[in-house]
Amino acid sequence: MNILISGDFVIADEYANNELIDQHVVDLFQQADFRIVNLEAPLTANEPKNKILKTGPHLRMSENTILSYLKQLKVNAVTLANNHILDYGAKGLNDTFELLDKNKINYVGAGSSLSEAAKHLTLEKDGLRIAILNFCENEWSIAKPDSSGANPLNIIDNTNQIRIAKATHDKVVCIIHGGHEYYHLPSPRMQKQYRFYADNGADAIVGHHTHCIGGYEIYNDVPIIYSLGNFLFTMTSKSECSYTGLVLQLQLKVHSPISFELFPVKQSTKSFFTTLIEKEEKHNIEQDILALNKIIADESTLKLKWEEFILLRSRSYLNYLSPVFGIKNRYIQFILNYFRFNRFLLTKNSLKFFLNLMRCESHADLTKEILSRKLNS
């Protein structure tokens, strides 16, 4: 079996009917037995009343915009476990289910309840049965026992999902939406967790969400591709890396480890026209990936890069903890930041409580529930 998997896929309404995908990309997709893209936003009307309370932008797509491109690529299935799929609430997600069902496109990673969202997708060819599992990090899109949403990243639940799927399938492929935006490497925690999934039955692990290409490793015969980056994402970005992605081709046989090939793609910064990268530019990207792989393979170097990334993001994350961040008036916020009021607000005394609320499992359980209920009250 040959499965093609791509990263984040969003086409805004203003790009409807534009020529966005080069024929070489179309040909690559059509050579596969199954084609999977990450549908990074619900297919629903632009109804502001349906928007959920969240941080970050609300993304959506229209049926008339997206379906022609999905059909052009002959997409069989989409992954829905991502941080934007619930941006327009249960209505937006239900609209997505209906449109995908109507157009005979399978989906995995989201459902009308937590148990529905956790279900795997089965792909079959010539007696070979493959289970696709999809989960995402815990942001604003997560399903609950009695409400719709995405399948969450949870090391216990995900491991049970892998074991259940493995009992009735030849191979299990886990597609995970997670990682740090614009960071090309996994955190040490991510590597440890993804390897644990491999130890418990996952035959391949594929990541996206970071809006940039990541490296990969082969861990005990299990390929772990940490980030495919964007595939077709019609939002401008200050980071050049967001315009380059990877299309993954998995080759699966019953009694052999999964093999794979990566095909780099790029988008135009203005029209978002997506093409295959070839020749010298392809070679350069392959060399960049090999350099990332060397870091991933060396625990001390990976940790050193992680420390550098922590320093890079420290100021912004500390700002998030400050009450100043919650002030809507940007002029007042600017003045408070200019005079460094955080020196008085983020004291060691307050920071130690923040740390303990997040780090301690029992405190974190309570903190998440209390804040969630306060926001929804």
C-alpha cells in the first residue's frame, strides 16, 4: 500500500477558483493508493455567533472553495485533530462532517464526542489493513465526553488507542498535530513521548502544526517524521519557512517495517501556488533535513538546541503570565511594558505559584477546570 500524507491545508475564500496546485503535485498525489491532508479549519459559513472563545485567529473554509482542490488531489481522507477545527463551535464541526460525508471523504481525529473522536480510520488494500490514528495537543479544539471536538494528545489514552487498533490491523500510523511553531526540532518531551508510542505498537508517526519542516528519525524500525510543515496554507507569514513543506509517501507491506520518501513542496509568497521542489533546491532541503536528523539523534545536542529555544521564547512567555497581557487597550499595554511594570507583577513569589499550578498534576487538573469554567461562565 502506498499512502501520501501532507501537512496543514487551508484555502481562504478569496483564493476560490485560483490555480493553486502545480500538475506535478497533482501527479504525485494520484500515484498513491490513499491520500490524506490535514484539514486545518472547519468547512462552515462565516457566522460570528458560532466562534468559540479562544486565543489566536479563528479559521474557516467554504465548501465551494475547498472541495474542488480536494477533488483535484483525489483526497480520500482528512485529519481533523488540530487546534482550529472547533473554531466555529459544534455547528462548524457538524457542518464539516456533513460536507465530508456528502462528498465521500473519510475523516479521522474528531467526532461528536470524545469516544467518537478517538476512533481510528481503516484503510484496506489486497488484504492489508492499516489503522490511521489522529490526535492533537490540548488547546481549544478538544472533544469532551458529551461534546464535539478533536482527539486529544494523552499518553495513556493514545497508547490504548494504538493497542486496540493494532489488535485488528497489520499496521498503525499515528498522525499528530503538535510541536512548537517555527521550531524545526522536537522538544525532548516530544521525542520521548513519540518514541513511547512506537514502543507500544505505532508503526509510523507523522507530525505537523509547526508551520515549518522538521527532521526525522528511525527508532526501532519505526519512522518518526516530526513535522511536514505547511502544504497549502493561504495566510501570509513573516517566516520564510512557512512557505516550504513536505509531502510524505509511506510504503507499507505486511511483514516489513514501513519505508518512506519525502517530497519537498513550496508555495509562492503572493499567489500561494504550490509546486514540487526539484534539483539543487531539493538537494539543499534534503541536506537541511539531514542536519536536523543529526541533532535529533544526539540527546545532548537536542537538549542544547532546546535550551536555546527556551531563551528565545522566554520574554514572550513571561509576558503571557503578566496581567498586562490581558489589557485590551494597546496604548496602555505599551506604556506598562515600556516602564517594565512586569518587574513588580512577576515577582519570584508569584512565579513560584504559577509554576506549581502548571507542574503539579493535581494542581494542574484543578487549575484547568477552574479557568475553563470561569471563561465559560
